[in-house]
Amino acid sequence: MGLRGIGAKPVKKAADGKKKRRARPAWQRKGLTRAQRVIAFIESLKITSGIFAGQPFRLRDWQKAIIEAIYAVDESGRRIKRQVLLTVPRKNGKTQIAAALALAHLCGPEAESRGQVFSAASDRKQAALIFREMIAYVRADEALSERIIIREHNKTLEDVETGSIYEALSSDARKAHGLNVSFAVMDELAQWPNRDLYDALTTGGAARAEPLLVVISTKSPDPNHVLSELVAYGERILSGDIEDPAFLPVIYAAPDDADPWDEAVWFACNPALGDFRSLDEMRVAAEQAKRLPAREPTFRLLYLNQPIDAETRFLNRIDWEACRAEIDVTALHGKRCILGLDLSSTTDLTALAAYFPETHDLLAWFWAPHDTLEEAERRDHTPYQLWARQGLIETTPGRAIDKSFVVHRMGQIVSDFDVEACAFDRWRMDEVKRLLVEEGIRLNLIEHGQGWRDMGPAVDAIETLVLQRQLRHPGHAVLTMCVANAVTISDPAGSRKLVKDKSTGRIDGLVAAAMAIGLASRTPARKPSIYLTRGLIAV
């Protein structure tokens, strides 16, 4: 164990104080490519746990392919890749490979003078995983033990030959500002509460010639999480939609519509399955998930890398995304329409939904106070300011919603569509009613309670439309966020309602949509006047 603090020395030292003469390491052989040197360095390490403990680290072909892609070089010998996304189900050796890459940059073929190497995770416990793996590699290797100083109290390593340091970081982003990052691995980014540490690390290598950032994680069920942003970007690169030579996406995941119980699906998204990832354990987990429905989301998220929330949610993300469609708003002009209005408190969004029963199309609008937008973004870890710039949220002056903006939009909707009625929660509606009268907007307002009696049928109605793939929505990011956050509770009779205090974030848009659809489901379509077909009859 290395000494701690000032004056600490490497773990081992020759008895006479002189450095031992050693054979040239395999990774320093002449004629190797940059990627081959990294591979040779990793394969010089020893596995210290699991079924292969005590054996040399033997990279599989799929692991070598990833490393070769990461360390590919241009004509001048410079590494092309600057950021790597490796998203893979659990138990496929991500911690071991992450620790080995970090060592390669600390004291191996990728080390540079006074380099700064980091691993980062959501909390101190998770951050310690890669650190402990690196220590195990060092202690099992005599040459590394002579040059690496281990300081366990603050989770740092120091290479006495290059002057490079390694540190394990948790999600306190303040520590990352001012760092000069040469290599960073971000472990289980899906679990990070916000993107602050990610942004600090990704911008911390500007002074380095070839900084490298590696994200290794299972997917996030939150479509607004920074990891989901990276996955979507990576998928566009893989599809050829965009080109970015500096970004390497490596995505092992089952398709959203794949059969989760098909072993062929398991093998396709788990590259280590049947090797060091136990097939028997996966079969046991699958059988339990079949018998216990509450375990299915966890199985699909962690074992198949499908972005499904392991917690119970009202609507599944896959089902909601399956209802996404291109909607021609102009084609809806004059069509029968039911509105749902959910007014905000000081911290909520104000949401207005428009549902068209004839086509099952759903549109939505959102408002937030301009002066509290940044504060709300920090509180909810949600990109409100970006959405405002994109026009997905309309901001009103001050620190509270100016309801005249909402009423103005309602007036536009009434003039464009055949608005039959507007369902509303009576909370804070007096001002809206007054403004509607002042603006001369004629609108049939129908109170919609938030309890079991009114919300129960409304919840059932929107769920049925989604599960039957009948609902059509344009993929509005704010509404999708509301759907992802929503949970329901049930009464003894089985009726359900949406509850804001049980949800993980804002659900106002879904509440507005549920009220509109719920009102439409209990309101029969108006019969056309008989005079439109036969005219007047004179007597």
C-alpha cells in the first residue's frame, strides 16, 4: 500500500534503492501501430477478480475493434477521435476496460508529460470502482508498482516517471473547473443528476494536443438526459445522416421493438454473453422478469440496454414514441377540437393541449416566466432555456405567468379550429375567464376535476389511445418530458389519477392532454344540421 500525503513513494522499491533493469515491455516493441501499443499494454495487465483472476488480460476481438477505432490516426500520426460513446448492457466488462484505458494514459503508451487523467461518476461510491480496479492492476504488476504512488484517502494515483496524475471525481462539478484534462472516462453517465460535470470535463482539454473523453454507460430512460443526447447523436453518425470523424459511437442495445425473451436478442446486444458475461445468470433474471412484471423494466434496461425506466411509469417511452407522427396543422383548420388547460403554480409550467377526435392528433403549447427560467432549469435539471430558444416554451415577462399571453394563444386557436370546449382545473381560472370576456373570445369552459371521478376515465382514455397506437403527436420535447415523468396512483376501486407530487418532474402537459382527451371521450360529436343536406322546407 502506498504511503499517503506529501513524500509518498511508489508501492514497491528495490532493496538497494536502484531501479531494476527490466526487459522492454511488449507494448514498446518497434513496428506497432498506436492502437496495437494500447492493446499490448492492456494485455500486459493481470485480471485480479472473477473467473479469470490471476490470468493476463486477454482482449476479445470486439474489444480490440473498439480500441483500434479509438486510436486510429491520421496521416500525421495524430489520433482522430476526441470523444467516444460506448453504451452497453451491464456486466460486459466496462469497468475493467475503462480502468485499463485510464492506466494507458497515466503510465502506458498514451501517457504524456504531466498529464491529467480522470474517472468521473455520479457519487463517491461509483467513482471508486474504476479507482479500485486501477489499484488492483498496479499491485499485480511489479513494474507499475515501482512507479505509481497510490493515495487511497483522496483517490489519486501519481506516475513518478511522467509526472501524470489520476483522480476519481464524483458529480461535484466545481472540482472539474480549471482542470487540464488529457483523458477522462465518464462512468454510468445515465445516473448523473445533471450535465454540469460532463460539460466541465468536455471543455477541460482545450489546452491539450489530443484530449480524449470516453463515456461508458447503459442508456438513460430520460430523453432529455445528456446521455440520450449523445446516443441520438451517435445514431445519426452510424446512419450516415451526419459526419463527425472526432466522435466514435459504439452502441450495443436491443431495438425498442425486440422480443426481450429471445436469446438471439440477448447475444446481439451483449458482446460478452456466454464468455465472461454469464448466460445462466441472464436466463435466471429473464425468468424472474417474466413472472414478476415489476422486474421487466429493470431487465430490459440493464440487460438489453433499452431506454426503459426501471421505475413504474404511467406510459412507456417506447409506446409514446410509437405514436409520433408528422402533423399538418393547416389541414386541421376547421376540424373539431377539444382543449385542456392546466394553469401553473409558481414552479410549474402552464400547458394547453388541443385534441382532434376525428384524427386523434394532439398539439400542445407551454408557458413559463422569463425571469425564473434559469432557476427552474437548475432545479429540475431540464433544458428550459434551450426549449425557449427553440420556441417550444413561450416565456412571459416577470416571475409569474402573465395569463394574457395564454388567452391570446387561446383566441388564435379558437379562430383556427372548431373548438367545441375547453376542459380546465378551476384553480386560478378566475383571471382567465375575465380575460376571455375582455378579449371577446367565446369559449365553452367545462370544469374538469383532478380527482378519481374525472381523471380516472381521462387517464384510461389517453392510455388506450397510446397503447392502440391511435394517438398522433409531433414529438414535442416538453410534452415528451411530461410523459416521461408521469406516475399514477389508484384508489381501492382501481381508478387512477395523475399526481404531481409523486412524479419526478413536471407533468403539466400530460395533465392538459388527459383533460382534453378525457372530455372528448365523454362528449359525443355534434350532429351536422339537417339543413346542410336538404335545405329549408316551405309549408
